[in-house]
Amino acid sequence: MKDRFPWHRMHIGSSHPMSASRLMFRSSFEKKKTYEYLLNIIKSPFLTYKPLELLQFSSDVLGKKTVISQIKKVQPQITKNENYDMWIENDELIEKTSKKTAVKCLKIKILPLLYKKLQRLGDCHDKELESRLINIQKTFRLTDEETDILFLYYLLSTSSILRDHLDNLPDGITSLSSYLRFKNCGHFILGLNHRSLVSTLSRGILLKIQLLRVDVEDHALGINDWCREYLLDVGKTNLEHEFFIKENNTELEVSDFDLPKDELLVLHDLLKAKGRCNILFYGAPGTGKTSYSKTIAKELKKELLTVKVPEEDDHKIRLQAIHATINLSDKKSSIILIDEADEILNTYSSFFFKSKTNKSWINNLLNNHDRKIIWIVNRSTEIDPSTMRRFSFSLEFKKLQSKNRTRILRHELRKKNLDGYFTENELLELCRNYSVDAGGIVNAISTFNINKKQKKDVILRKIRAVLKNHEKAIGEKKTAHSNKKSFDDYSLKGLNTSHKLNEIIPILRQFDAAQKTHSLSLLFYGLPGTGKSEFVHYLGNLLEKEVLLKRCSEIQSMWVGETEKNIAYAFQEAQENNSILFFDEADSFLFPRSSAVRSWEISFTNEILAQLDSFTGIVIFATNDIDGLDHAALRRFKFKIEFRPLTPEGNIHFYKNLLDPLAQQVNAFSIDNAKQLKSIRGLTPGDFSVVKDQFMFVDPSTITHQKLIEALMGEVMHKKQQRAISGFGTA
């Protein structure tokens, strides 16, 4: 039709006055569109194939009396039929009308009547509905044809008349819930030519961005719920709140982030320049990617628009939000942030994994938008090379080390006029013990209205609680948990090792102070609980270095080649932060290559040894099973130190330090107690810690030295039983 609704140049006027005939419609505008659909169908081949159904459609739209009067004008003799009154009473007149009469009535009576009614309705509008349609069209850059299709399906979802006749086979004219039927005959209803409809559907934008949806079970086509509710005047007219949030609420400064200066200069230039810009931030969770995005937007005085992640984790709705945010944003004053974008950018598919994103779709998006977009992922390795080439710049975010956290903490305290409020040791304790990102530290400080009049120990407890819960909430794994304890009471005395540890420490100090060209590698081996890990963290405390602990569970990956990358990254991280690199469970890394049955076991060992050759720091491996290590790799260790069960004197030393205070209220430690304790073979420092924990909450008045010694004997007996079971030993 010539007067098809001109969406892109629509004039918003007042609604047509309410009338009785309009009660079945929400507005005169909806009535007008329904009249247009009916008129278009009458002018289509449906007139020949479905004349009686079309006549019934006309009756429901125009009113029974109107259609009956037109039938009588075309076929006056029908009133003389003896059953005429019964047909009228039972609403059967249309089905008793011949197809020939129905066609004639529709062509020469109903069609002219529709033209007159449409002319009478004139330029009627529904201000609210049409403004919402305009918002949707602009937001998703829909064509007029796509907007017509969307509105048709909106009316199908709200009008029982249209559903009865256009989505109801066999009784109705057709069923538009079938995508194939709509593709074949939808142009008749909308007044389009078929080629135009097919071309519009081929773009697929209505389905891709989930304005329309296809039901998974019955493949029914229909309007998405949120879109229907939005057009039904539910929620704010402004669509922005549906797809993104504006975030400039950060107290951090760019200087709070330990990022390479040259790379930051490039990033600033790209975000300030004209034209399209795709930037990739990647790195482990909690490394400050999102916080830095907010900070750089604030520094550049840009509005940061963060695309929402749907609660249902619906991938298509996510893509819809990205499209909408791009279209709604101002390219001069805003930066778009797409956080948690791994599934969007990862277009690799394999036997085990099916990508949710079509590679050509994401590549086209990256090529064709004209905005500044920051994409954030945890891993960049699954992004296809053809997609990676579309990024103007990529920046890796690494885990914050304690020195960086300390600097941020000082900065935040300075802003609150709290210089000198905490001692250096207190700041170091906070930053070593909680592996939170920059935003977590700022939030912890900002949570409280701290001033110098408050008790410092109370404030410290509150800050620890906030940091601990933030760390737990982001799923941060501890990599240096032993740093939490104080080493003030730690002593090398009592440990039973193959080397004198007090002679190893000066060597490590001298190595740390020297100009290094190689690594200093140590292997600690021995039974569980003999003090290997504790001594590593004690060294970290002495040398004022962070211990970067890596276990097999953190390194090994199901992805081919990813474990080797994780090993390389561990060495790189320790090198850059001057940390002690500590591999626990070394037998899980250094597989014996001569007896390896899987190729990846050899590649793990080879990667470790290759990294050792180029590393220039302190690296320590610990294992309970030295026989499970690659024997050729043992030559790489400068020191191989065995941690053995305690000597009789060691038993006494650890008992005095850890357990003796628990029984002081009952009786003194006797000579007999000492003899009995010295006679126990196979005790380790870990056994004393276990027994101490067992009696931690026992009534002190009931604890005796005899009970404590018997508990130690029980620990040794349990270990003997374990060895017998694992070795299939017999009594």
C-alpha cells in the first residue's frame, strides 16, 4: 500500500477518540493496521483459496452486522431461505454462504468499505506505542520492512482476532507462527513484494538479536517477551536500561595500576583518536581489567557503557545487548565495555566444545562498528587468529603482587589523610595475605569512615574481614597461604634435614643480592609434614619476597599446549615480580621421561627444564616422592635437601614449643614423659600441629601430657597403617 507506515519519518500525533467499535483494539492506530492487513489479504491469492475464512475475518474486524448486510446486498435471495433466521441465530450465515458469493462480497463490498474506513481514520497515531517502535528501530537500526514485521508479530501476540485468523490452521487463513509459511505468504499480509520480504528475512537481524524468537521445541515464530512487554507500555520508554549501565564510579587512578608505560601511551592514543577501535584486555580473574577500564574512561572524561550480562546467560540476548549499546552510544563521548566476553570472542569448535558465536558474525561486528570498544576475557588463546587481527591493541593484566597492593593501599590512605596511621608491617601483612585486585582494596578502605581517632586494631579487623570476603567472593585461590602466619616464633632448631638449613640461608641471601645470570634451584624432598613447605615460606619472609606457589591443579589444563603455557607464565610471573617460585607436588611436573607413556608427560618435563635454563631467580620444588621425578632433571638442582622425621631431641623441641603450654595447668612435663616422647619414631612437625589443633577447644583442665603424647603416638600409628595398606603389607 502507498500509505504503508513510514517508520523513519513518522509524525507523532494524538490518538483517535475512543469509540464503541474500537473496544476490541488498544488504539485507533492498531485498528488501522488491522484494517490494512485485512485489505491486503483480500487483494491477495488468499481471496481465491480462503474466501469463507476471509469473510469470517472481515466479520470479526468490521462487525457481524456490517458483513451480514453486505452479504445480503450481494445475494438478496439468501434471506428467503427457510433456515436464514436459524443461521443468523447460530452465527452460521458465513459458512452457509457459497465461495462464489463470498469472493464477490469481499471484492465489491468489503474492499471498498475498508478503503473508506481507512480514509476516515486518516493520519491517526498512538503516541506512546509509536515512540517505542521508533526507539526499537533506531536502537537496532531496523529497516522499515523489519519494523513492519516486528509490529505484525506484536499485534499477533496481543490481538485475539489476528491470532484466530492468521495463526490458526485449519480454521484460520494461515499460521504465521510457522517461519516457512510467513516466508511464503507474509508479503501478502504486509503489502510487500515477495523478493523484498525474502531479502529482509535473509538479513536475519530480527532473529539474531532476539526481537523475534523461534521456540526450541515446536519451532514456533513469535515476538520476544521483553520486546512485547516494552511495546505494551511496560517499563521506561528509554531503552538504555535494558542493555547497558553507565559506570564512572571509581576512586582509582591510572597510577594505581602496574602496567607498562609504553603500552599505556598507545592505549591512550587509540581511545582519544577518531574512528573505530577494538581493544582486548586479557588475564586471570581479579587482575584489575574491569577496574582499569573504569579508570581510563574517567581519566579521558568519557562515559563508560558496560553491556549487561543477562541473568539467564542467554547468548543471543547478550548479542542483542551489544548491538543495542553500539547503536545507542555516542561515539564521541563514550567507551563501550564488553566484560566476560570469552564465549563471544571464542569461535573455535571441537569435538568437545561447540562455539556459541559464528566467526563471520563477530568478525563483521569488529570490522563494521564505529565506536571505541574494550573487550575483556580471561583467556585469549581460544580466540581465532582471524578475530585477533581485528583488535587494534591487546593488553595482558597480571596478578597484583603484594608490592603493588601495598602501593595502592598507601595511596588510598593518603587520600583519606591517614599517612602513618598503619605501620609498614601492618600494611605488608594486609597486602601479603589477601590476593584481591585494586578495586577490592579501594572498596575495603572506602567501606569505613576511617579517622585517626578510631582504634587501629578495630579498623584492621574490619579491613581484614572485607578483604577476606571479597577474596572469597571472587573465587581467589591462595597461592601464599603460609604468609598469613607470623614467623616470629619459627625456629630451624629441631628440624632433621640432610643439609644444615642455617648454612643454606646465607647462600640464598648472597644469590639474591648478586647480579644474576642463572637460577638457583632447590629440591626439598621427604615424608609429608616434615616441614618442607613451611621452610619455603619462612625463606620468603626472611628474604622479604612473595612466595609464588604453584600446584599441579593450577598448572595442568585440558587444552593442548595450555599446560606448557601455564608453566612458562609461572616462571615469567616470578621473574617480573622477583618472587620465590615454589612448585609443590614436584612429581606431578617432572615426570620420568624414560618411562613416560603419554607424550604430554615428556612435554611438561621438557618445558620445566627449558624455563629453568632462562630463569634468573630462586625456584624451589618440593615432593614426597623423589623416586617419581625425572632422574636427569635432578642434576639441575643446586641443592637437594631431604626433610626427615624428627630426632628424639627434635621431638622434645617441638613438644616444648607447641604442646607443652596446653598441659601446664594440670601437671609439669616429667622425665618419664620425656623418655616416652623420645621413644616415638617417625614424628614430624606436622604431627605436632595436628595434635595441637585436636586439643585447641578442649577444656584446659582436662589436658594432660600423657594424653598429648598418646595422641602423637596415634598419629604415627595411623601413618604406619597407611603404609601397610598402600604396600599390601602383612602383620
